[in-house]
Amino acid sequence: MCGIVGAIARRNVADILLEGLKRLEYRGYDSAGMSLIDGPDGEIVTIKTVGKVARLAAAASDEGASGRLGIAHTRWATHGKITRANAHPHESGGRLSLVHNGIIENHEELRRQLRSKGYEFTTDTDTEVIAHLIHQELSGDEGASLLDAVSRALGKLRGAYGLCVIDRRQPDRIVAARNGMSLVVGAGIGENFVASDTPALGQVTDRFLYLEDGDLAELTSDSIRIVNQGREIEREIATLSGKVSDMDKGSYQHFMQKEIFEQPRAIRDTLSGRVSGERALEEAFGVDAGEIFDQVRQVQIVACGTSFHAGLVAKYWLESIARMPCQIDIASDYRYRDIIVQPGTLFVAVSQSGETADTLAALRYANGLEHTATLAICNVATSSLVRESDFCVLTMAGQEIGVASTKAFTTQLTLLLVLAIVLGRRNGLSSEDEARLVRDMNRLPALVEKTLGLDRQIRKLSRQFSDKHHSLYLGRGIQYPVAKEGALKLKEISYIHAEAYPAGELKHGPLALVDSDMPVIVVAPNNDLLDKLRSNLSEVSARGGKLYVFADESIGLENDRNHKVIKLPGCPEVLDPILFTIPLQLLAYHVAVIKGTDIDHPRNLAKSVTVE
């Protein structure tokens, strides 16, 4: 996912830009570039390279690049191949230079209009369209400010963007704009900065303004001006002292606890640039994703552990939303059975690390089959899984230190739901239904935040598990994989034996285990299977079982002698699997704290299983 850095100062900003790009390398990229202007009569000097930031730094050093105004970018290709020409920044008329994160949906229409007016295109990117639009606005009004020209040009765009623009005729300012993509302004003394994320600017400031959708920011060395819908507004400056990094627990007791509470941010970042307005953006999956998706007739998912549970949930979404057949296999078994691959199969490998040996082996096997295209859903941009797949999409969870996966799981689910929507629009999903699903997804970070507010209540509940040796998790339909994930978390970090079962299968064996000493944890959203689930609860109660029910607040289930009910905020049904995962993570965590286990590094387990 692309990275942006911009700076205006009374000193050379080239090294600031390069350092900022290095700090954003974790986001993944395939090329890098920067533009600089030095002084009021300076020309724009643009340097671009394919590959790592180190190559850009070497090229900048060779050219002796310097400037007091500059923008820089790391690109993850979505439109156009990985070439130096397609790398950002993009220029127009020798006057403007621009960097952009996001996807412009109507770029082809705008490209035709601009060509008819004499503009020549030298790249295959959607971003070049924005540069020419702004240039057109400035050329039509020589007295126009860069801010006004950008504002008018953005009114013609449809899509998601975070962008920065510089103009050699107005070399005392940077203009930045945000819609659907993260963008922050860093405040200094006699210098100001802009970036796609705060880590990029940690070496120069600890004071940040967080831009919101619709904001345009004009930065000079001495001022920051923000406009939204034509009105100047104030954004609060936040001072980040000792900002917590992925490798620092901060005020949290364990990395796992920190990572559970990072999920609203991780999901928000994962959605950024993947949905826009009321559409899912298939271009976020890669340059050729649209052509590949057009050929897909069925999906094959492979994964291990927690990622396998994400795949099990995705099977329900792909069949109900995309109306496509979906198979899900444990990666360690996939290549050891006789596989029948139909034409138009999309092979999806899901992994947090991208180095899991069994998942990699399954991917390599699939790469040798006919009729398949391979897609990686992964959290590590530089992983083998990403490099060896036909195309990929990154979760934006940030580094996950705890062995028991939390934020990687929920961000995997987030992207798998986006995938189901993208495929669904090719198979009868209406624009109205897509818009509803995207609106629901945009509510997800706030719903997760609200659910995390149950932490104290769940911590108190966890004391009832301190002397237990076994537990049973129940879920129906799409919630069965959620129950499996909850059981996995408990056994991983508390060492309590936990087993998950489809609630409808109780009478086929598990009911024999139920007694007053066997906690039964139930996932109970408000869906079409609720009445059947109520019957399953009655079966457990009748045999003296103790029920711990995580229930949608709207179903009216209350505490009684055999029921302990934790009420979750009501949410759209499609989001239930993600939201109901959160309290199960918290329960496992607090039980493990009571048990005194090594939560972040449970015995016998490794973060990345790199052997078969």
C-alpha cells in the first residue's frame, strides 16, 4: 500500500523525504520517487526508481538532489505495470508534480476528455489524470491559487485519494487532500510536513493534525491552513510523546492485549483505499485483478490455523454474496489429495506471515496447475507468499508480535469480505446491495471499538474459568468458524482444552460431555438461526450445563441460573463474524492472565511455522 511524504522548510528536505519513505517500507511497495524544488526560480527535479528506497537514495545522491520543498512516494502498483515511468511523482506541463494514494474510478473517462484537449499521457496510471486536471485548472486561471485549482479538479474525481501537489510557480506551498485515504500533517517550527502515516515523520516532529475526508490542507513553512467544503476549519494538534511502536507494549501488559485493542485502527487502515463511497475497489487487488476476476467461476482457499478459520467464514460470504462455489482446505492437506481443478478457479492463500511452510507449498503446487490464478492475502509485504502469487492484497494490521493471532484475523476477514463483494458484482450483486454492504463495513471500526468496551465485564467473567480444564464452544452457520477461533485462542494461551462444535450437532455426541463443570461458550447473533440456537441452549441447560452466551443485545436474552449473558452491540448481520470474534479474544486473554501463562509466547508454539 503506497506511502506519501511531503516537506516544506528553510533547509534541504531531501533526506527528510528519504527517511520518511524508509519508515513507511513496512506498507509494501514496488517503486519509489520524489520531486524537489529549490528556491523561487527553481525547476522541478524528479527522481524515480523501480525497487527499494535505497536505490532512490543512491540515485538522489548521484544527482546531488536538494530542495526546500518536496514530495515523495512509494508505489504499490494498481494501474499500470511496475516501471519507472509509472512510479510517482507524476508531472504535468513541467509545472506540477503530484503523489497519490488510492484509486480513481473514473480515470478512463477523464483521460479521454483530457486527451481531446491536447494533454499527452506518458504513464498507465490513474494518478496522471489528477495532475493534468489540476494543470488545466491553473492554465485556465493564471491567478488561481494552487489550493483553489486542486479543489476544482477534485470535484471531477470519483474514488479514493490521499494526495500532495507542488507547483514550481508557487514554490512556497504544498497542497494536500484526503478522501478515503489516511493523511496527516506534521507541525514544526519554520517547517511543516505531510505523510500518509505518523511514523514517516517521527524523526522531525511529534505534533500532528489528522486530516478528515474532504479536507484540503495548504502548508507553507510557517503556516497550516485547512479547508473543507469551502470553509476554513481548525483541526486539533495532537502531541505524540513516546509513540507506541509495534515492538513496544506501551501501557499494555502484553502484546496480545495491545493487538486486541489495535483492531479498530487496523480494520480502518485495511479498509482505506479498498472501499470508496459505496463501492469496493477491485483495483486495490492489483494491476490485472479486474481481468482475472472476470474469469473466476469458483474459489479455492487454503490456509492454516487462525487463517484457516478466516477462510471458513469467507466460504459463507463467497457463496451468499458472490454466489460462487468455494472450497476451503487446510494447507497441510491440500497437495496430498487428488485435486480436481475446474477452469476459472481462483486460488486464495491466506497467511499472517506469508512464510508458513504448508501454505507456501500449497501455493507452489497451485501455481503448477492449469486453470488457476493465485491471490495472496497477507500481512507482510516482503513475504514469500506475496512474491510468489500472481497478485496480492495486504492486510494493514501492522506487525503482530503475539503468537496468538488477533488483529491479523479480523483484517483478513475484512479483506475476504471485500473480495466477496468484488466477485459478487460479476454474479448478480446489485449496486444497491453493494452500497449497503460497503456502508456496513465503514461502520465496523466504531462497532469494534464499542465491543472492546466490554473488556471489564469479560475480565470479571474470566474468573469463573480459572479452575476449569475443558470447555465447549458452540456456533451455528457462519458462527461455527468463529466458535472454532474462540476455542483455538483459549487453548493456545491458557492451555485449557477447548473444543468447538456446530450447535446443531450437540445431540450427535458433544452433549455427553455437558455437566456443571463444563463451561459452554455460545455465539448468539440475531440471525435466521437464532430460534434453532435457542433450542440448543435449552438442551445444555436441561443437563445442568453452565452457559456463557455472547449475544446480540437485540435478542432479549437475560441472565438466569444457567445463563451468563454478555450483550454485544447490534450490528449488520454480515459483520457478525468479525464483531463476535472480539469478546472471545478478550475472554481467552483474561483467562490466561489468571492462569499465569506466557501469553505472548505460549509453550511449544511459534509465530511463523516455517517447517512442514
